[in-house]
Amino acid sequence: MFAGQMACEALNFGLKRLIREERPKQMYGKGYGMPSSHSQFVAFFAVSLSLFLIFRHVPTPSMSYSPSTLPERLLLSVLAYVGAGAVAASRVYLNYHTPKQVFVGVAAGVSFAIVWFVFTSCLRRSGWLEWGLDTWLSRRLRIRDLVTTEDLQDAGWERWETRRQARRGIKAKRTSKKNR
């Protein structure tokens, strides 16, 4: 998703220089206004998050799909869309962009999120993603595919909790030695 967000930023950079539409007259900012980069980025994020939660994320390693978590996933998706809508609306409200610039930004972000999702799905199915993760550079940079190997929510929490308990044990030993 991070790589997709960076590619979406490159797309926005190119579109702004290709279209060259100025910002609204009330705004004295620098740069072109078409398409709205904020609108594009939040739309990309919201759609990418939704596609990930609904089609790729496995809530526990033992399950391939859990219908009981679907309402939570849909709620998070709706919250992402509401947040994206608020950001997009703020761009017009604050006179940074025209409604047309915001609409084009949202359309570009949504379109690119879908293209990116399909592209990465094809990479995953064809084995290219696995090949890329086995390269020296990927291993050196510790790039990994967490989608298929671990529960993103629990894995970080469990590591943190283990470290926290270990620190507590060390502090307890130090305290008991001082009290002797």
C-alpha cells in the first residue's frame, strides 16, 4: 500500500504538470490545482484500505475468511470513506481547490487504487511478489509480505506485550535486589 501511495503521488505530480490548471482566485498558493493531491491521496487510501480489509486481510492465521469480522471491516471502510470525504470537502471549503479539481483528484485516487489492487493481486498470484521478496535487496531492506503470513493486528501487539513483560521482570529483579 505504501508503494502504491508513492506511485499515486508520482501520478499526481505528472497530472498537475500535464493539466496545468491554476488554483481558485481566492487562493494565493503555489503550484497547480488540478487535480487536488489531498483528495487523490485520501481517496487512494480509503479505497485501498477497503479492498485490503474485504478481500485480502486474514484476521487469524487459522482462518481463511471469517464472516463474523465482516461488519467490523465494513465499518472501518465506511469510516475511511467518511474521512476521505471530509478531507476532500475541506479542500473546497478552504478555497484551495475548485469542486472540479477535487472531483478529478478523488476520481484519480479511486481509479489508481483499483488498478494498484489488481496489479498487486496479479503479482501475488503469478509468483512475482514471492520472487521479489527473495531478492538480496528486499531481504537487506527487510521487506516482507505481512498479508499472507501473520495477523497484522495481533502480531505487533504480541511482540510489544512480550517485551513489556520482559522489562517488568527485569525491573522487579532490580527492585528486589535493592530491597535486600
